[in-house]
Amino acid sequence: MTHDPRPALLRAALDAAERGWHVFPLRPHGKPPALHGEKSCTLTGECAAGHRKWEQRATTDPDRIRAAWSRTPFNVGIATGPSGLVVVDLDTPEHKGSSDAPDGAATFGALCERAGHAVPDTYRVRTTSGGTHLYFTAPPGVRLANTAGTVAASVDTRAWGGYVVAAGSILPAGRYDALCAPEAAVLPSWLQSILQPAPKASEAPSVAVAGQSRRYAEVALATEARNVATAQHGGREAALFRAARALGRFVAWGDLPRHVVEQALQEAGETAGLAVSECRSTLRSALNWSITHNSRRRDAA
């Protein structure tokens, strides 16, 4: 007798909804959404006022969930944005298609160490490829987008515009399993600072705007240097790391010379009690990352 997976998948969908996470059906034994696309939309029912995509149709309504999952063994998708979640996806080299690719867990662990923090203890799910999803609740009023490789190599994130496969979902290679920590922790502020988009500015600013931008950069430099210099023991390297990440974009945009930023933060780090070599190493890696990822100003809204 063939085992019916529908009760377990229904339970997985209801469990996620009870946490306040918005779910929608994925194809049985797969990861793509099982809802109709815009081209095939009949503009009836839920789409009567216009086509509604999976992110808009994801729900926490137990009646709607029971109606869908009692009929078909859908896998469970969680729309991260409406759920107030930021999910960090630690990939494996095999999943990236190359055994030479870095391991996401290792690169994320190294990033946490440089930031002066342990890998956060939070709700996590093991994927069928051997990777891990770390779930975090997004800070109120913050709307983060998906990223790919922004945090570290082989580390992606899912927020608004993204979804993840929920624990309990079944793929040909196995099942997504919850590992530990029953609750999703709040997104750490140091990680948010990496994911938060830089302030939008004009692609080709006028002379007045450019001057204003430089003044803003100079104020930011003074503020960040002060934050580093007054950082308490146990948070000094993290403060230096965040400051370098924040100021690197001004170097990339031509508002601050790199040597000025390095000198100011080096002195601030040493004032806080960090070793010369420790400051230099943290500054180099954080500035290099920020300059690379902020090579040009974002378009104005």
C-alpha cells in the first residue's frame, strides 16, 4: 500500500502558518510554485481584480490551507517577505555545481568570526542538498530584498520577492528537516547592516549634490570613527567591521579617499584597544567587500 504524504504535508503547512508564516503550494516532489502564471491567468476568483502572484496569494488561513493540501500532496513554500522573515541560505559546493566552490556554512562562519559574533542560534532547516536555511525575523519597518553572494560566498538570502521550501517538504533526494531552535531569532544588527541597501543617490549628481554627498560622507566618517574608538571590549572588532563596510561605499563613489578612511579607522581601532595587525586585516577585508559591492551609486527612486 502506497503511503499518502498529504497529511504530513498539510501538517507542515499548518505548522508554518501557526508561526505566522505565509504559505503557498509548491509542485509535488518539487520546488517551483504550483499556482498558475500570469499568462494563463483567467482573471477570475482571487485574480478578479488582476493577477495575483504567489507572494500575494500566500496565506496563514487554516481553512484555505486545508482545502488545498487535502486534495494534492503539495510541497510547502513560505513567502519570506509577507512572513516577516529573512532566511540565510548556506549552500554546499555540490549544489553550486562545483566541488571547488566554497561551502556556505564555512564562509558564513568566517564572516561571523570577523564580525566578532558566534553563528546565531535560530530556527534552521536542513535542505535535501545538505545545505542549511537559517530563519530570522526582520526588524519592524525594514524591507529587505533577496541577495546572492552579498553576505559571503555561497551564502544567499531570501526576503521580499523570495521564498523558501518549508520543513516537511519532500523532494526526490529526501525531506527538508527542522534541526534545532524552535523560534526564529531577530536578524542581528550587524547582518542587517550588510543586507541594508545603501542610501539612494543620483547616478550623475550635480555639483551641489556632489558637495552635499561629500559633506555627508565626512560626517559619516567622523561618526563611525567615534563609534569604533568608544566600542566596549567584546564588540570592538565588530564595530570596526561595520564601520568599514558602511564607509566603503563612499570610497567607491569618490566621496572619501581610501587612505583617509583607513587611517581614521585604524587610529580609532587602536584607541579602542585592538592590535595594529588586527585592525589592518579587518579594515582591508571589509573595505574591499564594500567597494566591490558599491561600485556605482544606486538610481534615485
